[in-house]
Amino acid sequence: MRLNPGGARGIVRTTDSREGVDMAVVEMELDVPDGVRVCGYERIDGGHAFEVEWTLPTEVTCDKCRRPPQRVHVEWGDRIQVVRDLEVWGQPGFFVYQPPFHRCGWCRHRQWLLPPFKRKHVTVTLRFEELVLRMMIGSTEEEVARKLGISAEMVSLIIKHRLSDEQQIDPQRVITDVGLDEISLKKRHKLYATILTDLTDPNRLQILAVAPGRDQAAAASCLNRLSEQQRAQVLNHRTDMSPAYTAAGDALLPNSQQVVDRFHVAQKLGKVVDRVRKKDTCLQKEPVGEATQTIPFANVGLPQTAAGPLRRGACTATNAVRADSRVVPAVSFPLGRDRHL
Ligand SMILES: [Zn+2]
């Protein structure tokens, strides 16, 4: 079984026989964000809750009084925070933690110490945001919301955050394959955005940039986030058949070959065939053969979701997952609702 970001695989650690019953201990191997430690696990109805912790800073600057950095004085909020993460075995995963804050020694202001896996004012992880954006390629906000069990407003908010990000791309990152895709934000209002994805490692797709619009300027704005040297290292760029993306690739990726996504070719072909079929039907006033009616859309080069090939029910040995003795408190999961932390 392949390990995906946020995915998990079960490893059978021991099997033995106790009181005449064969038992197996299955450990879960989980991919966690950098700097995060999992210290507890609880199987909940329809999902998985992971208690997490991270290293807190030793010094902070108060957001309110802006006095010089002071030694951190940690206190803990009373409400357990629940943050939606990627799926595990086909079911939602959550990070839960008791939120730490710093109390300013000067002005007594309470300043939350954010975990490294999420931004302020949202209840989803950064990698969940990535998943949402990738799922938006070829889907609407409503479809993505339905598939993930969150509200369309949450999807919209995630996209808005990513559009306003000035995310820097590590200049040392070696990128040889990229994808340029458009996403449709609001069908009726014809709002679009362009997404640049790093496709170098198919198991670790990562969104590098998002820009409003789907014209050449939008594609160029994404590509210009890469350094000149990084753009020269790109060997392939996958796009749809948009002339705007072709022009941006020609202008900014000097050593790269354009690859037109098979999905978009199939989509265009499907539309043409459909048009011809309708015309033909009108002329002949009789149904046409099945061969011209369907173009298979499945398996035509769509990027895999981070949830990967793991399916619901792939493993049910959930009670034997190893965790330390700390128990995750009983929590409820207000999906799609912001907690302002
Ligand atoms: Zn202060």
C-alpha cells in the first residue's frame, strides 16, 4: 500500500493467541506535517482524531503592545481545538489539541500560539487547503464541498485565502514538471483562477501559486513566483488547451515541453462528437450507434487526490492503533464552522 500525505497504512506488528482468541496488533503509520508530533489517537464515529503537539517558541513579540520580544509565558485555553486534516482510510482525519497562548507580561494581552499546520481563523490544515484546491480542478465549489463533507462557503474561503497568499517558493526546490490549471470559482459570475502545481514527484503534488484569472497574465503571475533558474529547470508543463497558458509557457519556460492534458483533449473531443451526433440525429431523425455517444472520461490523466487509492474499509483493526497513554477528550466536530483562533 502506498503512503500518501495524510494517508495511513496499517502494519501488523504482532499476532498471538490470548485466551483462545487470535489477536493482531496493527500499528498505523501516518504522514504528519513537519514539526508536529502525534501523541494520542481516538477512533471516532466516521473519522479519526489525532491528538497533536508541536514545539512552542521560546520568545514572542506581543501583537498588541509590540514591545521587544519577551520570554514566552504559556497558558492553555479550555476549549479543545479540532482541525480538519486529510482523509485516513477513506474517512476524515482531525488534529485535536488544547490551544496554547502567551500572556503578555506588559499588557496582559492573550496571544494564541498557532500550530505550524494551519493559518489563523480557520479550522482546516494547510494540506487540507491544498487538497481542496486540487479537487477544484474540473469541479465546482459545491461538488468539492459535498465530496469532503464541508460547506461550499468553507471551500470558497479556502480559495480566497490562497489567492491572497504571498507564498514564497523555496529557491532551492528543484522543479522539473509543473501543471497550469484553471479553476472556476463561481460558475454564474464567470470568476476564474489559475493554479500552478509542482508535479515533479507524483506522490507529493504541491500547489506553488494561485492567481486570479485564467489569461496569460494569470499564468505568468504564477510562473514568475519561480526564480529564473527554477523556470529554466522545468522540462515539462502540463496545461489544458488554452492559448493563454501556451503563450505563458512559451515565454517563461525556455526548456520545457508543453503537454496537453489528456483530460482536456477527451473533453474537447467529447463535445465535438456530441455536437456532430446531435446534428446527425436532427438530419437523420433516428438514433445513432453507441460508439459515438460516449467518450470515457475516467482515467485520462486527472491528478490523483492526496487521499490516494485507500478505500473505506481497507482496514478495520482500529482499536489496536498504538498511541501513548494520553487520551483525546471527547469532542464534537463542527465542520465548516470557524473558531477564531
Ligand atoms: Zn503586550
